[in-house]
Amino acid sequence: MDIPAYHKLLIVTDAAINIQPDLDQKRDICQNAVDLMHLLGVEMPRVAVLAAIETVSSRMPSTLDAAALTVMSARGQIEGALVDGPLAFDNAISIEAAQAKCIASPVAGQADILLVPDLEAGNMLAKQLIYFAGADAAGLVLGAQVPIILTSRADPDKVRTASASLARLTAAKRLEPRTV
């Protein structure tokens, strides 16, 4: 998404496919988003693993998954990104909010990817960014043999074109020979 109120491109994960992904699925979703950011030229994307709060609580499974994903990244199970969580939305995208809450994180306030806990959160967040913040969006499903364009019936032609362009770029990049 290109959001006028945010200083850089932002990916919101899974707003349409995985209803309640488990930890392994979230790891795969995260890696797919990281790989897409690499294709777009972001060498070390910052992934904010979102939850309602920024502390780990056994009563909130999304915080447990966020902490686990952070550790998984530190141990190389997610490659090519800085991953931190749990982070609440405000401190994921606002340095000032992170500072006010005394959060020291290389991701806080600078997220390139917002890894949402489930489809409901992702869908609501994406639509809020589009309709309230004027974000330009593209819908793409990753993880299959080819990228899949996924748009809403309410999306304008601009979103459909952006989605097709992003899918084409992703498919073309996958076909390029890898250099070692």
C-alpha cells in the first residue's frame, strides 16, 4: 500500500485468505512478504508482528505468536528481515508512539510489513487504510507456484491495474536466473 500519511510503502499481510493462521503459517506468510519486499528493492525489511498490545500475555495468543516469530527470525527461521513483536499498530508505524511507550526496537515506528494476527484484523486494517487514509492498494496472494491477483469487488480500476502489475513483476522476478 502507498499511504499518503506514511513515509514509505507498506505491506499488510493476509487480509483475504488465511482466517486464523497457525504459527507455522504465519512464518510462511512473513517470509513471503519479506521476499516480496526484496523484489521491490527493500534489502532488509522491517516486520512488525501486530497484536493489540506490545507485551507478551498468555491470555492473548497473538502476543505469544508474535514473540515466537521474533525468536524464529533471530534463529534464522525467517530470513532477510528485522522482525519484532508483539507491537501494537501505533508503535509499529509511529516512532513517537514507540518512544512514548519506551519501546526500543529496530522495527518500531519504521515497519515495512505489518504481519496481522488473523484475516479479520488484516481485512479491517487494509480497508481502513484505503478508505480513511487514502491508501493506494494492490492485492496479491503469494506462496503458490504463481502469484494470484486478489481484489475486492469494490476496488477501482487503479487497484486492479496495480495488482496485475505487481503480479507480473513478481512472476518475472521468479523466472530470472539466481546468482550465487
